[in-house]
Amino acid sequence: MSDKLTEIMAWKRQEIAPLLRPVPLAELAAVHASLPPVPSFAAALRRPDGQLGVIAEIKRRSPSAGAIATGVSATDQAAKYRAAGASALSVLTDEKFFGGTLGDLSAATDFFRASPPAVPCLRKDFFIHPIQVVQARQAGASAILIIVRALSDEEIALLHASAAAAGLDALFEIHHEPDLARAVLHGAKIIGVNNRDLAIFKTDLALSERLIPQFPAGVTAVSESGIFTAADAHRVRAAGAHAVLVGEALMKAADPAGLIAGFRA
């Protein structure tokens, strides 16, 4: 695990420590049953027309890029992304490092419920414990993130089972071959290659080109980070990506619809 990721995970464990308690799968299933249904994240990434799925991220800042759009409204950005044709949203809910909150996720999903159609939302955070899955489902998420290299096999298995019990998909994030092997071992159906090395903040699309062709048949492939231009999107699409996750470029774009259309052209 990288130094920065180690720092983030250590903070996250400290941050959620006061919330920790046993969360049985039956409780997660009950929470799911008690809440309105959410749209499928997995289905949204596999477009019927065969074009590239685009996961548009609401990201105010990051350790690598610094300030991106610090004052942006999650509701306004969600509306803008839907109008631009995004397949799904990724909503960062980590405050310390990314300037997001769980309230951002609730604001986006509340907006979609009040003004259909809904767009599925990934809760983008550093998941460790099932209590975060409960929070995600209550905030209207359709999926959670599982960062393979940041977690033990026991933690991965519990988070994956918890997501399934709560009716949520799981995006398994990987960075190299050992991560891929572990994701496959845990039955991942959606795997994202993070093209950014969090140790040195270097981004290299060659990671997607190397790893995605190794994915098992039937797995939905996502390329994350470093997608700024149509050429970048076409490059990872040629490697087999079904979808891309794009934050900084879309947050800064004057014409997000044009950028998304370019990704799919």
C-alpha cells in the first residue's frame, strides 16, 4: 500500500471508530427492504448501444490535483452530469482529503428521486466496515468502492457480502496483477483499474492497457483516473474498458456534454 493511501486509511479507521458496532447481514437486508429501490450501477455501465459508459465524479479537491471546484453544489453538479449524458455518478464522501460529505451523496440522490430519471451513484470513499455500507444505502447509493490493496481478504469478503445484502453493487479497485487476482478470487463483477499510483501520484493509462485484457470474461471493466481527452478514452476503450470514471476533467469542463460525447465518439 502506498504512503498516501496508508495515511488515508489510517485516518479513515480513526474517523469511523466511534461508529463501529456489529452489523449483521440481516440488518443490511432489512435496511435495503425498508428504503426505496435504487437504479442498478452495474447495468448502467453496460450501455445497450455498446458505447463507452461514463461515470462522472463529483470531486471538489484531491491530494494529487489540489483544489478543483471547492464551492460546487452536489445537487447542481448532479443535474449537470445527468443533462450531459453521464451513465452513473461517483460521489466522493471523504471530507478530510477530498472535500466531500455523505450529505453530498444524499443531495444528489434526493434530487434524482424528486426529479426523475435517477442516475445510479457510487459512494466513493475508503470502505473498511459494514457500517459504511449502511450509510451508503441510507444515502441512496447504488454501489460502494472496495480498494483491494487497502484491505485484508477478511475485510473484502465482509464488505462484498454486506453490499450484496444491502442491494448494492461493488466496484473493486485494483492497481496491479496481485490486486486483480484477489478481486477475482472474491468474485468481483465490476473491476476498475486506478491508473494513478498513489505512492508517487503518477498516472499511466498503460496500466489499463496491461490489466484489462487479463480480466475474466463477463467482468465489467472500468478505467479510472487520467482520462482527460477523447484520445484517452478511446485508448482505454481499445484495451477493453466498458466504462471510464472521470472526475477532474468533467469538474473543470465548460461543456461536460461535449466532453462525454467525445469520449463516446
